[in-house]
Amino acid sequence: SRTLQDLVTSENRARISVCPPPSTLRLQEQEQVLNLSIKEATAKVVMSQRLGSSLRRKVSETDTQLLALHEAKLAAISGNDFSSAKELKAEMKAVYLERDRLEALAKRLHSLSSGSSQELAGMKEQRQQLRQELEQREAQHERRLKENTVKYVELLEGRLHSCGCSGLERIWEADLEVCHLFLRGLQLRTPSCSEADIEDLPSAHVGLPIPPCTKEEEDCAMLTALGGRWCPEANLQNSEFTKKLEEFLFCMEENHAEDVCSEAEAADLMERCELISDRLMALEDELQTALLKQDRALTQSLETEVQQVKSTLQAMLAQLKVEEEEEEEGERKLYFKDSWDI
């Protein structure tokens, strides 16, 4: 009776529980919530970067459209077709407005994307700290589990043949065998991969060839994600793409403070491009006036200056595009080199 009482009331036996303590369970729940937040933030950053790339492409398309309109306007003026020249000038102003709108959206999107990327990096660091603490708690729980099981086994082995009851002996023998199997299982158990570890592993499908998407398909996919439709033949003016993008930025700005700090070189280059663009429009007006007055010398001089300004503008826009692509590539490698293939 005393032997049975010792085994039943054994503290070591009561402490043998595979279920982690409440503190460890709370950490596991926090890790799950944080993993979901990281997935959402990552999706938002990736979407922002892809939208930014699409916006920059559309700005480049508007620049190409402006150059074509400008050449058509010069041809109309040279042919004394001032009615067509006036219509082309009005169309150019509309395209200029749309380009400014797209550039403003691109700046806002870049600012928000930078803030989201920093927030994502902070969440990843927080997850790493949480994972380390959780691993320490789990290792401590496993160590205590082994200690309590070993002590209970020692108690079983010491009391096994002293109870004088064959029925209890068979039960305790079975209990002892279970304890040995349990200890063996603890020794053989290898650390399981956490959800965070699985996310950081390279994807099994990385090696598979992925068919490239066309620009229209990328626009369609991104705009569909924002709840709209993209028509490749649609004009840029007041397009559904820019409207949906403005709604997307507004939703993001509700949760993120706008980061007004941008790189000084890129901002300076953008400002210079705008000044040159304004100068180009002024030269066009002067050229039209010179043609009306039939001032050949002034007309030739202005045409030469227009071509020079246009070449300078094209070179600066190309330089800005290269710098933005390099910056985007650097950010992508910094935050997603271990988890994402954008």
C-alpha cells in the first residue's frame, strides 16, 4: 500500500507531460500571429515594388508619347497647319498633366514602400528574437521532461519487485517499458522546422522555368489585385490604372506615415527634368511665333535649341531610369534575398 502510494503521489510522475507550459504556448501563439503579419507585410511590399516599376514604365511611355507629339507639332507648324498644331499642343498639355500625376504617384508609392520595407525588416527581427526565446523555453521543457521521466523510472525500478502483487507488477512493468520508449523517443527526436524556417528555405520550384509575363499581363494582374480591370488599349489620361492606384495609396497611407525623405540626387534630377521640360514648351511657343512672323534666322536658331534641349532631356530621363532600377534592385536584394524571388 505504501509503495503504491509513493508511485501515485510521485511529483516526477505528475510532471511528465508532453504539453508545453502556458508560457510556451503563449509564445507559440505570438509567433503564429507575427508570421501572418509578416506574410501580409511582405505581400504589400512586393505589390508596391511591382506597381512602382509599372508606374515608372508608364512615365517612360508618356515621355515617348510627348516626343512623338512634339515632332508632329513641329511638322504641322512647318506645313503651316496651325489648326493641327494647336490641337497637338492641347494634347501635349494633357499628357504633361498625366505624366506629372504618374510621377507624383510613383514618389508616394516609393515613400510608402520604403516605410513598409523597414517595418517588415523590424518584424523579421522580432520574429527571430521570439524564435530564439521559444527554442530556449522548449529546450528547457524537454530537459525537465527527461529529468522527471528518469527519476520516475528509478522509482519504478526500485519499487517493482517489492509490492508483492503480481497484478501491480505487470502494470508497473508496462509503465516502465513505456517510460523507456518515451526517453528513447526524446533522444531520437530532431529539432522540427518552424514555420519561419520553412519560409526561409529556398522554394522547391525555384529551378522550374517560369514563363515571362508581358507588360499588359503584369498590369492586368496588379490592377485585378486592386479590384479593377486594365485595358491595354486605354489612354493614359484618367486611366483606371491610376485611379485604382490612388485608392491603393490612400489605403496604405491610413496605416503608414508618409516618408517625405527621398534621395537628394534623384530628387534633384527630377526637378531638373521638370525645368527642362518647361523650357522646351516655352521654346515651342517662341518657335510658333517666329514662324508666324516668317523670321527664318530665329526659326532655325530656335529649332536647333529645341533639339538640344530635347536631347538633354532624353539623356537625363535615361539616367534617372537607370538610377531608379539600381535602387529598386538594391532594396529587393536587401529584404528578400533569403525568402523571395521577385
